[in-house]
Amino acid sequence: MKHHIIVRNANASDVPHIYKLLIPFVEKKIILQRDEDNIFQHLQEFLVAECDGKIAGVVCAHIYGKNLAELRSLVVDPEYQKHGIGRLLVEGCEQWVNDLGVAKVFALTYVTGFFTKLGYRVVSKESLPHKVWTVCVHCSRFAHCDEVAVEKKMSDAPIMPMSILPIIEVDE
Ligand SMILES: CC(C)(COP(=O)(O)OP(=O)(O)OC[C@H]1O[C@@H](n2cnc3c(N)ncnc32)[C@H](O)[C@@H]1OP(=O)(O)O)[C@@H](O)C(=O)NCCC(=O)NCCS
């Protein structure tokens, strides 16, 4: 069976689905907690992957300045993992960030192998500007953060025109 997957900007009706999708990963402390209000307040930063009409994945890109944006809240529903959805979400964000003229994207992650496969390189956390830690202070692991920092220059990203956000079909 073919699945039809589309990556698009999130809208208000996606918020409860995004919230529900994030919960198990928040509970495992893989991503930072967000309530529905927080998702609404940052809604323009979110992309979702819709698979056969269901929200199967989400990612958020937060811009710090001309030289830096962070990928946050990247999650693919376990039922849909390993079908290329994570890649589509990250590449969709890169495309969007690049269109906005921001030079570099980074993430703090436990899935370093996933990001290096997508062209990211591991960097020291100390190389990131102090302002990126403002949300991390709310994390219970802040004092002993064991996430790895990865980054990618947008000049190294394969860029498609913004009008062509990824749409693919994958086998089950
Ligand atoms: C990490 C995550 C988003 C990946 O999503 P996904 O849809 O399964 O990933 P994709 O299928 O697009 O994988 C793209 C490539 O990365 C590889 N990959 C996926 N997860 C990987 C991992 N944990 N380690 C190493 N490589 C991985 C895939 O094999 C694939 O390689 P290929 O192109 O050679 O086949 C998903 O596993 C997830 O939601 N994990 C839990 C939450 C999380 O850790 N989020 C990251 C927060 S920064």
C-alpha cells in the first residue's frame, strides 16, 4: 500500500494533534515540554508531515538571528518512523530557513546519527551563543545536559524553491 505524505506549514487545527504527538517524547525527556498555548504562540514556526490525512510528524524552526536558527520539537510518530518523514521535515525546515536568509541551522539532539546522515556536523555546545540556552533552563537536565550539538550551513543544503514543499509517496 502506498502512503501519501505531504509536508506543510502547521495551522490552528493541527495544534491538538501536535500536542498529542509530542507528549510521549516530552515524558521521555527527549524534547522540551510545550503546552497547547505555547504551540499556538509559535505556530508559524511549525511544519507538519501529513500522512494519509493524519499528522505523522512535526518540527519547529526557531530563528535567533541572521546567522542562526534551531530545529526543535522534531518528532515522527513511531508508527511512521523510518519512512523518510524525519528527513522531509528537516529538509523542509532548511528550505524555509534558507528562504528567509538565515545562514545556519543547529539542533541539540540524542539522535546524532540521524542528523549526520542529513549533512549535519557535530560541534561543541560551547560554540553556540548564550541566547540559545534560554529555553533550556526550564529543562530538568539543564545542569547535566548530555545532548549533542549538530549544525549545518545552509550553503551546504540542497535547496528547492519554497513553493515545492516535499510531497512523496512511500510503500508501507
Ligand atoms: C529521529 C526521528 C525524527 C527520525 O525520523 P524518521 O522519519 O524515522 O527518519 P527518516 O526515515 O527520515 O531517516 C532518514 C535517515 O536517517 C536514518 N536514521 C533515522 N533515525 C536514525 C537514528 N536514530 N540514528 C541514525 N540514523 C537514523 C534513517 O535510516 C535514514 O537513512 P537512509 O536515508 O540512509 O535510509 C524519529 O526517529 C523520532 O521521532 N525520534 C524520537 C524523537 C527524537 O529523538 N527527535 C529528535 C529531537 S532533536
